[in-house]
Amino acid sequence: MKRQERAVRDGAGDTVFSRIASGQKMSMERFSDYVAEIATEAGFNHYLLAEFPRGDRSGFVSNYLVGNWPQELINFYEETDLFYCCKLLAALKRTAMPVFCDNPPFESAAANQENQQLTTLFRVHGLKSTFAFALHDMHLRQYVFVFSGDRVRLTRAEAMEQVFRAMEFLELYGQQNPPEQPTESLSSREVECLRWSAAGKSSEEIAIILDLSAHTVVGYLKSAMRKLDSVNRMQAIARAFRYRLL
């Protein structure tokens, strides 16, 4: 049996099921077009791809990657600063499954005047119902795909198709957009010292754990801070987590 035929049988072919050829170069405009195709083929008028907000970057525009939301809506939503705490993201944090909302998903849980204005603005622009899910790429960066319009709830088969198309997209997007890394690699000892520091250990405690002198531990931590362009240990730890070194 040929290798590719065996891969198909085992469900392990690298690009057997993909509509996007592996290694194919795509511009950001083409990436946007591809997400638009996923939306329109499922009967949605609007689409959004954003990074899942983190503690150090929670705003809407800073996480917005591609989409066709009207600029008026983007501006207003950024001003209200509700993205990181909206009902939709709260729902996606509680499940690994896609969610479908026929009520305002971009509001926060708390009732306020901005919520009422948002509801009106979303409905005026035709974002009445929303289908969304979270996925991560091969670098473990998490994204949220959001498709909105006035269509009814998707069938199981339609939802599976949407999610798989998005997985295909992220496969190539992740290949072409590798994660940011420090300009200089950290040694294993530097990472070890940062890891124990993140766990709340002092230099003296780390020295005992690693059977080193406290002076040596301080040296490793200073070197790690320099490589991570940080002014203190806490900043170095935060950047190490961002770079997925810890």
C-alpha cells in the first residue's frame, strides 16, 4: 500500500483533507479572504478572528486580526473596553465546544448604558446571532473565531465543517506567523532559576534546590533578565511566560 493511501486510511495524511496547501504563502489580505469564505459559505454576513485576550493585552483592537466589522462598530467597541469581559469570551472560557448566541454576546455581564448602545449598534449592522469557538495553533496561541449574521442555529455537521475549516486556516497562519522569541536564547539553568522564582522561591531557596550558591543563582537571574530585556524578576517571568519558556 502506498504511503499516502495508508495515511488516508489511518487519517494521518498531512494535507489530505486540507483545502490550503501546506507551505503555501498567503498575504494578510488573503488570510482575511479565506476567513470571509468560511463565513459566507455558512450563511454569515460578518466574521472576526482575534487573539484570545491576555492579562497584559486585553483590548479589542490590540487583539483584532482580521474581520469585516464596520469601522463604527470597531471604534465603539474599543472605547467601551468590554471585549475581555464580554459574555461570549466568558462562555468560551467555560467550554471547549462552539457556542451559538441569539442574544447580544459582546456585552459584559453587568448591565450599563454602553451595553444598550452596543445591542442597538450590533443589530443595526446585522450582527443578530453569533456562532463562535476558540482554537489554538501549533504554537499554543489561542484564537477566537466569530461568525455573525441573522441565520438560525447551525446543524452539527455545519458546525463541524466551520471548526475544521478554521483549523486548516490556523495550520497555515501558524506556519507563516511564528511566535515572538527573545533575541538571545536562555540556558537551561537560567530557565530553571526563572521557573523556581515564578514559584515564589528566593535566590537562597533556589540555591538550595539546585545545589548552587546564591551568588550563582543571582547571576543566572540577572542574565535571564538581560536576555528578556527586563528590569526586574517579575517582568522577566512575565515575558518568559509569554515566550512559553516556563
